[in-house]
Amino acid sequence: MQTFRQGEWENGRQIAPEPGAQRCERAATGRPLRAINPRVNVHTAYTVLDLIGTFAFAISGAVAARQKRLDLFGIAAVAFLVACGGGIVRDVCIGATPPAGLSNWRYLAVSLAACAVSIAAYAPVRRLRHPVLLFDAIGLGVFAVSGAQKSLMYGHSAELAILMGMVSAVGGGVLRDVLLSRVPAILDREIYASAALLGAAIEVGLSVAGWSSVWTAASAVIACAALRLASLYFGWRLPVFHAREGGGRGAP
């Protein structure tokens, strides 16, 4: 294999340099090999992160559906919608169509695998104090980070990336609660969307500053999940403003 650099000659003519990631090696036949794009590794890393969040959300949806005594189809349907609902909304909003949750078989496979795990190992999972809340917090952090990063990869602004990170994170939980006739956590004074906003903001801020890496993503996921779990443990809630009865200034 021969490597040709800037200023070298081949068959009597000078070879033009190929800038950046487009510079490649040439084989002995003179045919260029495929250039290695560093963005591919980043894309792969966040696809894996997205699948981890899919598994965590699918577990939470399947366990919640089983607690509601749904049949096998109902458990699988709730698990898939919880796992992929927020990501589908995100992809439609940022123009990543068709959505990965519908076009990539891995998301369906991971959702069904999580459904099978929650059914086969329901007793060990159920022995966790709050399995739905635990896996929901993990999925919340992972989806907030992966949703924000995917929006940045599609060239959108930092503000939209933070918003799409939140949508990715809370969409599945909202669908789960609506399908199971529960008040969505996002509307119940809980620190839910706020935790997703924190994780997405940390990821976007570090990415814009040029510090994007696996460790920064992990830090954002941990911050989001930790805030969510801490709010549940300590009973932290957002303030509620009650309207005065009577409508007058002198009303008690």
C-alpha cells in the first residue's frame, strides 16, 4: 500500500492534497480507500446511549403495565411506546425522518428484550423499592443527553437542542402515564422536566465549549438522574401558587 502526501507525484502529475477527514490513502491500484470520518464514532456512541435509554424506559413501561395487569400485548405495546415515543417526537421535530424508533429494528428489539426481562425476572425487579421510578430516572438522564446531542449533530441551535433533549426524556414517561390512566409526572409538581433540562443543558454547554466526550455525557446523565432521584427521596417539589379566594384585596 502506498501513501501519497501533499507535493508528491504520480505518473508525471502532482497529487492534490485532500483536506481534513477527506485525506485518504491510495492502494497500489491507484484507487482511493474510504476516508475515515471521526463523526462516525460520535454517532455510534450516542446511538448506543440512545439504546441504553430505550432499554431503561422499556423496563419502566413494562413493569408499570404489568402492575396494571395488562396482557402480553399490552405490556409490549406500552414498553415500546414508552421507550421510543419521546425519540420519535424529537426526530420529527429536528427533521430526522423517518424516526429512528420506527426505521431502526434495534429499538424494537431492545424494547421487546426489556419486555421479556421484565416478565421473566419480574420478581427480582419488583423487589427493588421503586423499580419504575429507578429505571425511569436512568432513562430520563440518558434520553436528555442523547436527544440534545442528536439535535446538535443535525445543526440546530443550542436552545433547540436543550428543548429537544427535554422532549426526548419526558415524552415516554408522559405516554406511559396517560396510557395507564395516571397523572403524568411532568404535571404533578415533581422535579421531572426540570431534571431533564439540567442534563440537556450540561451536555449542550460542554459540547458548545468543545468538551464533548463520553465522560461529559456520563456526567450529564448522572446529574439528571441524581436530581430526579434526590427529589423523590427528599420530597423536593416545585412551588405551587394558589389563587386567593374571593378575588378582592381584602379577602383572607
